[in-house]
Amino acid sequence: MEINGERCSGGYLTAEAFHTIVTNLSRKMNMSSFAMRLGSLLAWILLFSPPFLIRSYGKEVGYTLLAALFFYPLALSRKSLAICIPLLIFIGAANIFHAQFLGNMIDEFSLATLWRTEAHEAAEFLSSINRQMILVVLCWLVASFGCGYFLFKNCTNGTAPFQKWEKRILLGIGLLWTSFFAFGVTQQFTVNDYVHKLRHIYPMHMAKAAVRYGDLEKEVFYQPTLPARPSASQANTLVVVIGESASSHRWSLLGYQGDDTNQSLRQVSGLRTYKVMAHGFNTAKALPFILTGQSAFDSQRNASPSFLDLARHAGYKTFVFSNSRFNDKSEDMYSQILRRSADVYAKVGNGAHDEVMTTWLEKSLADDASHKLVVLHTYGSHPAISQRYPRSRYEGADAYDNSIRYTSDLLADWIRMVDEASDAPSALLYVSDHGLGVPPCVDSPRQGNDQSVLEVPLAYWANEAMRSLQGSEEVAISEGPLEHSTTLAPEILIAAQGYDVRTAMPHLQDSRKLHFDGVAYAELYRDDACTP
């Protein structure tokens, strides 16, 4: 008779045979236990992998492993797993979905955009979701749910003894956390400091985003520091048109060959156009650089004035008209900057065709004030693009081209209105906050992170009286393919108001220094125009 490969004499199990059987079974159980523990560790690591899945860089492998190990003790209890697994699945899905549009993880500007989005804009956003985005998120949900189920089912809840390698991992993790918090105590870290230091440990970037968004909201009503008033201005009338989602890659005046999208602007005398670098993939991040010449956080920290604040301070009557869609029940930095120094403010449309602003511009130009600054915040080419222009008048096959052509026609009309309103020095400046991704980087124009999103048009028109003024173009504008960023806009505007640029905006980011999130723009798309 044989049991587990051991022969038993006379049908009885000898002590030696019994010992051998127990040893063999123990080895098999240990091997099985090791495989289960290792499988659980790998499943746990996968739940922390979205940063690597979004950007497959070598360093993201290290961050993924480090994050999984830092939080590994939570994988040893079913109670903690019941909270962690759904949370990690949801956070992973949200970040992967977000990356389908902007190519990066959720940050404070994502939260700012979320909170200022109203129902109609949300519906338009949802309509731009394609099958590939849904499939990618579904793949994550299936894989992460499977890993979560495996983890929960095989969690021993402390009933099985730890393996040596597990003990070493837990000891190392304990030492890391203890050392980190001890160092923080010696350095007098605040909660913000701890969150900042842990920002690369997924999913702590979500905590960082929430903290930084809270800081933005806390200082939303900051009062800007104003310089001495200028002795004289150059322009009596300034019109600023803030565009939306227009890429210079679709401006025919800037080299686009697919359609003459700027036909109506070609014969406008005194118009100059430039391709400039935007400072963000979305409005929340990009717009402050147009308003104050620096980021939202730097604007608040430095109590920086916007070009609108400076205009009112210099004696201009200020008008602000917005056709942008945003949740006006939620006050944010961007609406506050536009409102605080506006003598006249009106939300004249809610994503209607931008021609709704023409009447308001006409009324402003007819105002008796000797010096006027008018801001038109347009809805431009914001998705859903086919709704951004009158389709009865623009019947081209490409909706994005149609929207750009419509904007060009409006600019031509508005320039004519400014020119006819007065012989005094006048100017109009147009700049888009950011662009859209265009083929071949995406299937159709939409939010993205390719080069066409960061390269936007800036157009500057001055009437004959303005052009004839000595020094009417103090800001030296390079004629190269891309030599400036969108901070060129406030540079031009505050110079036209009579200020010395560096005195009026001492913290303004020089438009000639092309850096995006600390990376030289020339290096950003060196290998691939679709992926920074």
C-alpha cells in the first residue's frame, strides 16, 4: 500500500512514512501559499498602475511599485480592502478617462473645470466621448475588478503566518513611514507639505489636487497690488477678444493649407498674426496667463493685477461681456478677475453663436468715455464644434474649419466697427486660451495634449492713428514660427495703456521664455508631435 508515494508495510502507516507524508504536504501547501501571496501582491500592484498605463515611462514603473509597497499593509485586512478596492478602481477609472482627453492625471485645474461646468457644457462634453475611450475604461474596470476580487477572496486576514519576504516588506514599509513622518516633524511640515512630498505616490496626487484647488478657492477674492498710474496712454480704445479652443494649426494666415479659414482677415490693414504657445491644455490652467501673465497660483501669491485691473486703474472705462458657459453659482478666480474691475459686466450668452456679442460691442464703442477697454470672452470653437457657428452660412465638410472661419469673419466685422467708431488711437487683440487636438493625433478635433493644443493664434490690429504713434509697438514681437507664449497678450495690452511692462507686472512671465511646466517647449515634442 502506498500513501503519497510512501509504502506502508502490512497496511499500517509507520512513523517514518507519516513524517515524510506530512513534510511533502507541508511543502506543497507552502508553495501554494507562496503563489497565492505573490499573486495577491501582483494584483495589488496593478491597482496602483494607472500612472504607468497613462504614461509608460521608466520612472512610472518605480513610482507604481513604490506606491503599492507604501500602502501594502492595507492589503492584509478584509476591512481595509473593502474600502480600498472600490476606491482604487474608481480613482483609476477617473484618471484613465481624464487622460483620454488631456493625456495626464487629474489635477487641481481638472477640479476647477469640473466645478465651473454647467449642465449644457457637460452634455456637450459627454457627446464628444468616443468608443475607444469607453473601451479603454471598460478594460481597466474588468482588470481591476478581477484583481480586487482575487485580493479579497484570498485575503487571510492575519490567520496565516507571514512569509519571511512579507515580514521584510512590512518592516521596510514601517521604517519608511516612520522616517518620513519623523523628518516632517523636524521640518515642521504642514498638511500641505506632507501632501506635496507624497504627490508621486499614487493616488496621493488626488489629495494634492484637492488641497491646491482649496488654496485657489480660498484666495479667489485677493486684491491686486497696483503700480503708479501712467502719465498718458497710447490707445483710447482697446478691444480684447479671448478665444476658445482655436488652434493655430487651422489658421490659414499661419500656414494651414486645408481651407482658407482666415479669408476675411487677409485684406485687413494693420493686422499682424502670430503663432504663440498656450500655457495649459484647458481654460482653467491657460486663462490666467492671458489675464495676469502668470499662473493662477503665482497670481494669487504675488497679488498680481490683470490687464483689466490696470486699465481701470489708468482711467479706462471697462466693459466685460461673456458668452462662455460656466456655472455662475460657483465663484472662481477666473470669473472674479474679469468681474472685479469691470464697470459694466454681462453674461450675454450661454454658449450661443458669438455674434450675440456684436450688439454689446457696438453699445460699448458708442459710450461717451474717452478711454475704453472692452473684453469679449467668446465660446469660439468649444466642443461640440458643429454648434459653434450658423450651419446655414458655413457648409464646409470640416466643422472645426467652419468654426475658425466664423471666428475670423466676426473678428473682421469687429475690427471694422472699432475702426469706424473713432479716429483716435485704437487697437483690437485676439488670442485663444488653448487649442484642440487635430488629426492625425486624434480621430477628430477634440481636447487632447498634442502640439496643436498648445499652439494658438494671436492677432493684433491697430488703426492708423495707433500705428503712427511713436513707440506704439514697444513690445518686440519676433517673426519666427513660434517665438512667444500667450503672455505676449498682457505685454501688448498694458504697454498700450501707457505702463512700463516690467513695473506694472513685475512678475509677468516673459513671453519669449517658452517653457511648459518647467520643460523647454523645444524639447516637449521633439520625438512626437502627438505626445509631450
